[in-house]
Amino acid sequence: LAFCRGRIVRVPKGPLIRVVGTEVAIPCSVSDYDGPSEQNFDWEFSRETDFVRIVSTWDSTFTSEEYQKRVGRGDIKLRRSSNDAVELVIRNIQPADQGRYKCSTPSTDATVQGNYDAEVQVKVISDGLSVSGSKARSSTSLRLSEGDSFKLRCSAITTSPEHTHLHVTWQIKSGSSWQDILSLTHEGKFQPGPGYEERYRGGDIRLDTGANDTYRLSVSQASSADGGAYRCLVSEWVRGADGSWQKIQEKSVEIATVSIQRTDVVISTSNVSVTERDSLDLTCNITTDRSGIFQAEVMWYFSASPDDTLSDAQLLLSMDHDSVVSDSTLISLSHVDKNSYRLLVRDVNVEDSGYYFCEAAIWVPLHNGSWHKVVERTSAPVSVVVTALEPDYDVFLNASKTPKFSDDPTELSCRITNVQDTEANIRFTVSWYYRQRLPGDDVATEELLASMDADWTLLPGDRGRERIQNGEIIFSKKSADTFSLRIQWTSESDRGDYFCVISAWSRHRNNSWVKSKDVTSASVNIFWATQDYTLTVEAVKLKPFFVAGHTFEMTCKVSSKNIKTPRYSVLITAEKPFTDQSNPNGTTRIISLNQDSVVRLEDWTDQTRVDGVVLEKVQENEFRYRMYQTQISDAGLYRCVVTAWSPGGGGMWREAVNGLSNPIQIDFQTSGPVFNVSVHSDSPTIYQGEVADLLCIVTTEGMPLEPDDMSFDVSWFAVRSFALDREPVLLASLDRRGVVTQSRRNGSSDVSLERISPLEFRLRVHGCEDHDFGNHYCVVTPWVRSATGVWQREPDIKAKPIFLSVKMDVLNAFKYPLLIGIGLATVIGLLSCLIGYCSSRWCCKKEVQETRRERRRLMSMEMD
């Protein structure tokens, strides 16, 4: 292939058939060449044998004498289409131009390879194509109405000696250019022009062939876009030697000028304004110059927006082309004259406001007696505004009941007065509003309490919705012109301005109600003077001196002012010393009694004395508290916390004010022993996995006691930090009955707690881990039995913490890994030696054969 590669010059495959008098363009191109990209071309012509030079792209003196005039006039010229292609253009070709044309290219190649010229035969035939219009005249003028049909004819015939085909195209002049309508191609196919595809498929545009080589264009349902000049464009085509189709000439003739009279539909009036209960009169006019027989179909539409389409609009009334009108009670459609149709809407109301438009269609009779719709138009919408007849009335608001104190009822009446110009189709509803009064010139936002719709259905607002549903606020309609608002129990938050809005509703033809007017009343202020609530509580200790084991008794007397029919709830609290571990905050809620005299134990946790505290109501304003079998741990300050309640709405109680009594102190003077607690450990620093022993040692000072007369509750705690800045964690506890309780642990270590002597308690941590470090301490609660046999609880005693440090045993940690490593190294070394020995003994053994030597002695000299 590389050997055969060379310059190639190409011209079309001949012969090229052309018509006399037309313009001929013969292309020539070159490829696979060396040298510059822009190549030069020479054209020569031969009728028989010798070639005559015509024109060249690079040599102006190349043209022979007989072609110089035609080349100078531009009748023959070269047109370059690219660097490697040109066209020989011959304008107004004649029979003398028939012959062979040779295209050659000067060589720019390094070596001569390929072909440097090519020839093509051109055959010139006579012009046998004839195109004409109607026989009567060459061009006609048609004046039609929109929706009519028309037909145009042209004749095209050819007498060419060659086998040629005709391509017929009907065109319309759009502006300054011609636009294709429909074509019958040289291959016998129908081809609609751009924008005419749908009409061609629907059969509104057809192209038919007839006798005498006529081509007829039929247009149905003509529109305004079909107006203009029409021409018939005919081109003659021949199939070339390479099988492709080539257009050899083209002719056209203007057939007719068509004008289309547009049919318009308009409403005679512009924007309309009518009063409610009047009649609306609109006329739809159809403008057309159609003179034949036709009928109109009219439809009236209504829409709320001028941009709505027919599918979104509401059909009011219609009249078909047989003058049959659809039925309607309040709307009528009449035929005023030939082209006018009147719409009459009686007794209009506000809902009739909107946009009205009519749609008209023209129907013409066909030969078979049926009717055919030829055109359809829709008018521009007309705006109609219906002014409502508003009733005239006033609104008066007064307070029939005003509160003097909190929780008193409030009642407001809203009346309609001076009613004028009202009909039976008018209905009144009310809306209630509240506005809080603000100091100074500040304006408060009004809040909706409730409103009524046209059916007198109550719609609660956001303010007071729950109170309305509970019946605390009542809305009612006492008569046709009076509405009332009642607040059963008025609170201080209800103080402010109230006003009502009366709405008038009008009933429309479809029995729907539409609001037509709102009238607002003057505001009424609801206010009463209030005084601050006062509450005084006094606590008295009934027995000034007592000892442990006796009953403590105190009373609380309450007095209040400016509270209507109060009730009281009482809470007894105790402020214990900070050494009490059960309540680090110092205040304990013991027992309470609410306003309904229901007693409840609060934070009283002594299960042995569940019934040891009593709170009772002596009088309406006096309460008594008793505590039986008091103990040393009960020492502290006792108070009465009293809350005053006033009756609220719906039988509920509302908190008014709180009060706190003076403190009553319980202090025991005893000469018993004094207990001390300490923590000791022989080994505060241990290694992981070992056992940590911690001792909680109790010592006594003062009066000695028998071991059976004292017992202890012991609890062990740990703080997992160095600086005691975290919450303590309970490890285990031992009560005075010997029951041990352990807390849940996350690690693998375990704890045990035991009593090893009457005053020593040992905590053991088994299998210590690193998270068991920290400060450890014990809390001891002593119990002492009195002479009467009653056990008394002493205050809790907290020992000074001791820090437990857990270290890691390095030797034990690395002992097993070292032994395992040494053992594995020994095994691997022995295995390597064994493998080496076996390899050298059996696998790598090589036998060497030595040559045998003869053993001869040297001969002696004498024998030689």
C-alpha cells in the first residue's frame, strides 16, 4: 500500500448532463500530495482530440485566445472551495461547450507518483421544461374568508431527450422570502414544508396530479397565515453515472395572490360595573365578510382571572349552530341579529364579579347536507365588578357584670342597633377580641378570643382556647341582635380592653354566605384594684425540754390578708447538720399536708419509724406536727412551709402566696461516749493482682459502753483521683445487723467486707487492678442502746481517707513472654541445624570418580 500511494486528482464520473443556458459547476479535487497545502489547478477542454486551455488558478496567461473574452466577462471562472479543491463554473452553457474537460494539477511532490489529471464528459441538452399557471391568466387574485377552501393549479412538462424527473414545490411568499408548503419530489414522495406537517397529516393541505401534467394544491380551513402570493417551483433532475440525483435546471411561475378576511369576535362593552341585585347585559359581536350560508355557535364563559384558559373557565351558557340554547334559570342567551348574541344575567351578586368572554364558531353547509366548522374565535375578556349592597347598622358593647375581686364573673353584651337597609338574606355574626393595656404610649396587639362563621359555629382563638373548651369562658347568642361573653372566674391576666366586631353576611344564589361588612364596637375596660397577698406563719414548740426517745411536738399557726376564702398546705422541713451523709444539702422534706388535708411522707426514709411522724390539722389555720421516739440523729432546725390557696375556676385551686415559719431547734444534751473513726492499711502500695487490706477502726472516748450496747453501720467509699475532686463511689456497706451490700463493679477485681472485732471492720480488694487506685475512706453510723432498751442513732462519722496506689509488677509481666521467646528461639535453632545436616547428608552428596594410577617403581641405573 505504501508503494502504491501517490497524488490523486478526482472529477465527477461522467457524463454530466446539463441543460443549455444554465450554469454548470464541475468540481475537481486533489489528495495525497506533497508540498504546500494550497494546490493549483489547470482546466482544458476538448471537443474531439486536442485540448484547449481554459483557465488556471496560478497562471493568468494560461487561457487560450478563444476563451479569453468569456473568462474576462466572468462567464467562465474558477471558484476555490478549499486548498485542495476548485470548481469550474460555466455560466449560460451552450451546445458548443459539450465535450471533455480535463483538470490537472502541477506537481509539488518530491517523486512523481499517482495521477496528475482527470477528465469528465459534459453533455449539453436542449431546454424542454415548460411551467405555466392557469390557462385563463398567468396570475389570479383570490379574496376568501377565514375557514374557506381554495385550489391552485400549475402545469409542468418536459421534452428532454434524456430520462429526467420533475420535482414540484408549492411555495408562499412570507415577507421577502418564499416558504415551502408541499412538494412532490423527483423520487415520487410528498414532503410538507416546515410548519405544515400537522395540516398535511390532517388532510387540510394536499397536492394532486391531474391530466395534462397539472399539479393542484388544495387548502382547507384557510387561516390568516395562508394569505399571500403563491408560486409553483419546478426543478428537473437526472440520475448521474454514479447513481446520485443531480438537479439540472429549475423554473417557477407565480400562480395567485390570496387574501384571507379574518373573523373577529368582540364584546360590545368594555369593563362593566353593576350593583348587586341588578342585571348584567353583554353582547357578543361576530365580524365576518362571509356572504354565503353559515351559522354561528356561541358559548359564554366566566373566570376569576383574565389569564385562565377555556379548560379552567366556567361555561355559563351556549347556543349551537341550530340555535338551541342550553337551559339556565337566571341566565339567558338571545340572538339579537345575524352576527350579535346577547347574554343577560339577572339578579347578580358579588360572586358574579370576574371576567366574561365569548367563543364563536362559524359553520357552513356541505354538499351532503351536513355542517362543517370552518373557524373558531374567542373574544378578549371583559372585567365585571359587582358592587355589594352593604347593610347599615351600629354596634354597642356594655359590661352587664364586672368583677370586684379575682375569680368573680365578668359578662359583656354586644348589641346591634339602628339596623337599616337589611333584607331577609342578611345574617349577623360576632367576633370577640382582647387587648392588654400597656404603660405609657405602647400599643398592645389585639388577640382573638373567638369568632363565628356564617353558620354561627364557634371558632375559638389561640388565647384562652383551653378555658373555652373547659367552659370557663362562655359565648352565647341571646337574641337575634345580642351576643354575650361570660368569664366564669376572672383572673388578673383577664384585665384589659374588650371589644366586639359584628359581621354582616349575604346569601348568594347557590345558598352560600359571603361576608359583606364589618362594624367594630368601642372597647370596654375590665379592671379592679388589687392588694398584695400577705401570709404569716408562726411555729411554737409545745415541750421546751425533752431527751432522746421522747416525743417532739410543735404547732404552726397561719394568718393571711387579702386572700378570698383561703386554704393552706403545710410542709415540715428539717435542717440537719452537714455531717449527715444522707442529705448533704442540709434540708430534708419530712411530711406534708395539702389544701385538701391529704397527708404524704416526703423524704422520710427511716423504715423502722414509718409511723414515727404525724402532721394533722387542728383548726382552719393551725397545724400540729409530732415525731415519736426521737433520736440523736433527729437534731436540727424544724420549720413549717405554708402555701395559701384561693379557689379558682371549675373547682380548681390557685396558688396565692407562700410563707416560712420561724425555726424550732431540737438539741440533745447527752453525756454518752464520743466515737472516732480512722482508716489504716499496712500496705497502701500494692502490685496488680494482689489483695489490698483496709481497716476501719472505731475508738470511743468518755463513758465506756458494753459491746452489746453499741453497733455500727459501716460504708466504704472510694474517690478515683488524687485531689478528691470527683464523686465518691460506694464499694460496700455493712449494717448493724451484719448484712453486707456490694455495689456493682465493672472490673475483674472483687471486694469483701467483714467485722473482725467489735470496733474493727476490714475491707479487702481481691485481684487489684489499676483502676482500683484512689482515696478510700469509711463512714460509720453508731447506734447506742439507752437504759430503756431503745436504740439511738448517732450522727455519721467520716474517716480521713487513705490513698491506695496500685503498681505493675514488671518481672511478672515480662517473665512469661521471655520464657516463651527463649523456648521458640531454641526450637527454631535446633530445627535449622537438623535441616542443614539432612541437606548436606542426603540431598547435596556428589560422587567423584578418581582415575587409577599405576604404581611402578623406578628402575635402577644398572638395569637401565
